[in-house]
Amino acid sequence: MRATLHVAFVLGLAGCFDPRAATGVPCAVTGECPSGQVCEAMVCQVPRVDALVVGDAPGDAAMVDAARDATTPDAVASAPQFVGLKSTDGMTMSTTVGTPSGVAVGDLLIAFASHDVETLTITPPDAGWAKVIELANPATRSAAVIYVRFVDDPQAQYTWGFPGVTSNTVYHLAYRGVSPTTPIVDAASSMVSNANLVAPSVSTTLANTQLVVLFSLDQSMGTIGPIAGMRELFDHFVVGGFVVGGSDEPRPLPGPTGTRTAVPSDPGRALCFALARRTAVSFGT
């Protein structure tokens, strides 16, 4: 028997425009634009000369911008950026994983832990990790869980606990530019018995989010394969007999993401998850 866990969720963006942004980009859904630009017909433009007060000193426009920026809520500028990943496989009761290269304080870490036992008692390293979603399949002896935390020490090592000596793997994926208050927007899960691995749709209410899909295919020695329209982050065989994979995709517009389908070389039963918050990320195992 083979099992696959699929997860989809949405990451929350930090609301901050790049003041060097070019003109002609779409306005934010709130009608806001980068500093020094105005929204005209839902497109960000440099203000016309006649829009400025005649007689102002040369620096007044910048001062007005600064005062406006101090009182105007930030808007989302772009989707969260993938920084990198780091992983460790284990055949023990604990597996230690560091942070990906290049991470900085404030980046979001997504932990994806999977093993070949149906129990969900996968223990996070400390209370700084928040659980997003989990799924177990007793029929095929497999389980996976997703946690998140913000980086406070770029050199930290984290030890994950497993219930007994199991074949396991833990992935840490780092993203930059995620909302510090609402990093994940929504979540859903399902179990699928199909030749294909189908991660469910999630919904986003903001533009410029990031969709992330994760998979864990139990008792397989094949590959998961790429997903059309998504960037493949990893496709990895774990010693002990299961495969994990992950992909992401920027979502410029709000609304339902739709399902995402991977075609494995050695198909089987699937567990599916979908999550969403202020920015979009989708995981499937």
C-alpha cells in the first residue's frame, strides 16, 4: 500500500513597497503605490507636475511623501521570496536539522516532517514552532506534519522527536517577506486514492502571494515528478522506502488557487492538505 500526504497553504506577506519600484506596476488592492507614486486607473504613476502645490520648495514633495507613508497602512509589494532549504533523513527517535544557508532574522521557516509510522506524535524542537496541519494514514503506516516559526537565530539547530526508531525526514524551507502577524492564511486536508497526487485548492484574499505544495509518498522508490506551472524545490527518496517532494508558485492575483497535480512514477494512496493565510503556500504529502 502507498500513501501520499498533500498540503496546501498560504503565507502572509510583509506589507512593504520598494521605494525604487518602477512605474506602470498595478496598484495594490487597497489602491496604494510605492513612495512617490499615485494610483491612476489602478496603475502606479509618478504624479503630474500640476498635481503638486505651486510654490512649494523642491524638497516639499518628499516631505509630503514621508508624512503620508508614516500614516498610511503598508501594502503588499510582491510574493514571499524563497531563500533556501535544508533537510536531514533519519532512522532514529530524533532528527536534527539546521537553518538553510542565507537565512536572516525574521525569515519564515516551514518545517515539513514525515515518517513511516501512522502516529502523529512528531515532537517539535521547542515552543517557538506553531503547528499548521498534520495527517496520518493508519492503513499505510505514514504520517506528516507541518510547523512554522520565524528565525531568531540564523545558526540554530533544531531537533525533531519521533515515536520510536522510524524512517523519517525533516525539511526546513525558508521564505523572506512574510507577514510577521499572519504568515499562513488557510488550511484543508483530504485523503486520495489515485494514480496522481492531487494537492487541494486554497483561497487567498490578497494579491502577490506564494503557493507551496508538499508531498510524502509512502512505500515508494520512485519519483514524484514536477508539477506544471510550479517550480520544483525538491524530489527526494528517503532511506526506508518513501519519497518526499515540494514545489512553489507565486500567485499575483487573489482567489482560489485550484488543485495541483503531480504524476509519480510509482503511484499510490494519497493524503492531501491545503492551507491558507495572508499569503499563499500549498503543501501536499
